[in-house]
Amino acid sequence: MGNICVIGLGYVGLPLVINASLKGIYLNGYDVDSSKISSLNSGSCYIKDYVNSFKRLKFEKHTFSDKPTFLKECETIIICVPTPVNQDLKPDHSYVNSVIDTLIEMEHLPKLIVLESTVAPGYTRKNIVERLEAKFAKTCGHDFHVCFSPEREDPGNTEYTNIRIPKVLGGYTPACFNVCSEVYSSIFESIIKASSLETAELTKLHENTFRAVNIAYVNQLRDVSCDIGVDLKEVIDLASSKPFGFTRFEPSNGVGGHCIPVDPYFILDDFPSDSIVHNAMSYICELPGKTFDWIQEISNTNDKFIVVGLGYKSGVDDLRNSPNMQLLQLLADKFETFFYDPSIDNSVINGVESLDISDICFDEFKIVISNSAGEAIISSMGVDRYYDARYRREINSNSSN
């Protein structure tokens, strides 16, 4: 298969290197972040879920580098760099652009280029295939090959690692698909063919926009349920008993991570301004503020709070776009506020201190649980008085509430 290099060693790229090695496929890694490369080369893994797996790597079979010239040795590159949105909520493809710029500057054209980073439909064709064909005067599908395969990494999911999740793969030409499929079939358990680059690109955006729209809906339903005095958790449990035609979504304090809060913006401009997608994303952005307003309505100015669970989901130390971080800041601006999350190493975040809740008197604080991890922590400690920010309800098992 030649020398394969994963570009971008974050929550997608590094797990790919680690999990592929468990199947005897040894991938190299490149990242512009020198601190990451130093950490890896010293035997230290910065992604908690993969610390133990990383220790089992055969380090003599891998190279981790921050030197662009290393890419000249690579026949296949797999691009897993970030594609965030900017302050105007517009897609930022600059990291992928930088990878292609580097290849052009070094005058190196790999035999196979696979893009896994989320991009707008048409990006791979225009900004990778057409740029490289024009620069090198080569034909894609004959002289080199390009594919798009959306990453499906799910941090914290121990059952479905990235090599177990079915892998959608779209090639610029059938030959591109065939070349990449041969490589990917040795790594991933299942390959699903997309008819084109654009189809594969839109597949990823549809997956997470679908979730965003439904998350917005279930949160609006939560508000309606509160107004009419119905327990939405019971409603969801009952609806989930239907063995067909229903997908369970839970209310939340918003969405976080690097996918659901970001991906819909890669196609948002393709929808009318009053579309379901526009409205859903606007509503999602308002959720932390709505939760804060609810807490403020039922609180006194001298109340003290502990927010339990800062990650956007259970057991995850990734705080990117976490709505619970926004809620923490809003509370801290108005009340004396602390946080607790055993998955987070920081003792202070945005000026807010962490407390060990096993050593405090709960009667002095109002507890706000902001994700399912928070609920599990509180339940394990026998706490029966808290605010559930997800369902906007006050729990007090010692009263009629």
C-alpha cells in the first residue's frame, strides 16, 4: 500500500492511526502542532479514550512528524484536519487549503489523496482535484486519485470505534474509488460506495443536520411540555416503545463538539432563510441563554451554584462548542458559581473554580446537572435535590416536586 500518512492528529486522525495498527496497518502521522508531535514521540497520548491503546503501538513502525518535507515520502495521504466555522458562521476550509498549498509548494503529488474533513459539497472537486490537475498537468483518475470519505468518529463510544463504523467512500472516478477501496478495506470493516464526491460530502452534512433539526425540535417540545405540566421524559420513554418509525432524541442545554454545532452551516446558504434548518440552528444557539433565564427565574441573588458536567456529552473532555461552558459563564456572571466534572483536568475554567463535590455540604449549593454524566454523578452520591437543565425541572425527592 505504500507509505500512508494521516494529516491532522486530533480526535479523528490519531484514533485512525491507533485503530488501524490493531489490524496490522501502520500509518504515519503529520501535524503542524509541534506539541502534539513531541507528545506522541515521547510515548504520551493526549486523547484520554486512547491512552491505553496508544501504549500498544509498535512505535518503530510509525513516524510522527511536524516537518512538511516528510510528506514527500508519502504515496497516500488521509486528510483529517479541522474544518470549523468562522465568527460569521461561514465554513472555514483554510486548514484543508493549507494542506493542498503545502503539496503544491513542495511539488509533491501523492498517488492517493483522501479527504475526511467535513466540507461543503463540491469542495473536493474544485479545491483538490481541479487545483492539483492544473498545477501538475496530470489527470485525476489516471495519474493520481482523489476520494472523499466523511469521518464518523464518536468520542466516548467504546462499542463502535471508527474502523467498525461503516465507511462511506466517494471517488472522483471509478478508478479513484477502486484504489482507495483497496486501502480502506484493509482498515475499515465495511465500505459503502457513494456515486460521487458530492454525494459523499452531502451525506456527512445530512447526518448531522438531521440530528440538529431533531434536537431543536425536542427542546421546543420540552418547553411546551413544561408549560402544560407534562413530563417529557415519560413522553419520550413511551414513544420509544414503538418498534418502528421513531428515533429517540433527548432535550439538552444545546449541542457541542465539532460536528452538530458546525456541520449544518456548510449547507445553510443552500436553504431559504426561513427554512427548518435556519430556524433549528438559530434556536440551538439560544438554548444556553434560555436555560440560564429559567434558572434565574427560580433563584435568589445570593444562591450558590455548582454545574455538574461541562462536556457536551458524558465522559468526554472535549469542551469545544460545549453549551454547558456558556451556561457556566452566564451563571458565574450573576451568581457565585463552581463546576465539577471528573473528565476535565482543569481546576479553573474561565475564572470558575472546580469543587470536589464529595467534600461539600450540598445544602449550601444549588446543583445544576447539564448532561447525562452529571445526572449519573449526582445519582451515585445519593443527591436528591438538583436542577436538571436538560428537562428544566427541579428535582426534590423529599417534596411533592
